[in-house]
Amino acid sequence: MPKGSAELVASRKDEIVKAVEKLYQTMNFKDITLKEIADLTTFTRTSIYNYFQTKEEIFLTLHKIEYERWIEDLESVINLQNAMTKDEIAQNIAHTLEKREQLLKLMSMNHFEMEANSRLEILTEFKVAYGNSIKTMKNLIKKFCPDIKENEINDFIYVLFPFIYGIYPYVAVNEKQKEAMKIANTGFIYHSVYELAFNAIRKLLG
């Protein structure tokens, strides 16, 4: 454990994670190195190891933060009003996902490596945020759809969450992929995050 108060350690970790977040906006996971991360911080490459043992741990921490941001968005929906139609529920949840493109990208890209190459402590912190997102989604459905039974809510969760993990590759399509699909005559129909999420959530709500 590095020297310093808990607040100082948290501040230094935050600086490292923010550097990764900035790099991830223009680079792929595999192309980001600890050297590039260090270049955007006040740390040397080796001193980063005082806070994170692997690159995957930094990304998993960013992923945890993205879940926490999504939870805040979902809680805002819960507190928005006392009643909503199923269309309004689907619209509001879809809008929360539309705002969290980085979360969707992290979900679909290199998730297995992030978890496999992180210490139990880091992985547990991530799982707490993941679990809280499920609990918050359940609370939202219970509040606005009191007629839906507990087992039906569980069915909703365990169809919706795996679906969410697959959204990003469908909306983040580059020009090379578009050209390949055109040549292959796939008939692919392009959708936004909002459109995919709304349609899925609305169907799941019945």
C-alpha cells in the first residue's frame, strides 16, 4: 500500500483513472500502455504499480465508475415522478443508456480480460457497483410497474443486462465495417443506442 492518507491515495488513483478515460476516447484498450497512461499523469510508469498492478485493474475501476454514473441516472428517473407508463419507463431507461456510451463500450470490449487480470479487491469493488445497478433497476420497475411479479422482474433483468452488453458493437460501426457489410449484402439496419434500448425494454415490459 502506498504511503499517504486514504484521501491522498484515492486522489492519486482518480488521476490515473482519468488519464485512462481520456486515452480511451481515441484509442483501443489493447493499444493503451502504462507508459502512455503515465505521460498524462504526474506519475512514472513504475509508480503506477503502487496503485494498480495491471492495466486491466485501471480499466475495471473506470468500468465501476461508469456503473455508478448509470446508477445515478437511474435514481434520477426513479425520483422524477410517481407514475409512468411503460412507454415512458422504456424511454427514460433508454435515455440513461444513451448517455453512457463509455459504459456500453467497456461492457462489450475486453470485459473478460479486465476481470481475469484484476485482484479480488478491485474485482469485488466492481461487482458491488454492478450489483447496485441491478438493484436500482429492480427498484425502478417495482415502483412504476407494481403489477409485475418478482420472478418477472428477475426475468426482465436477466434478459436486459446481457442485451445491454451487446449494444455497443451494433452502434459503433466504422467505415470499413460499413463497406464490408455493404459488399456482403447483410441488409444491416443502423440504429442508435436509444432506439435499440427502447425497443428491447418496451418489449420486455409487455
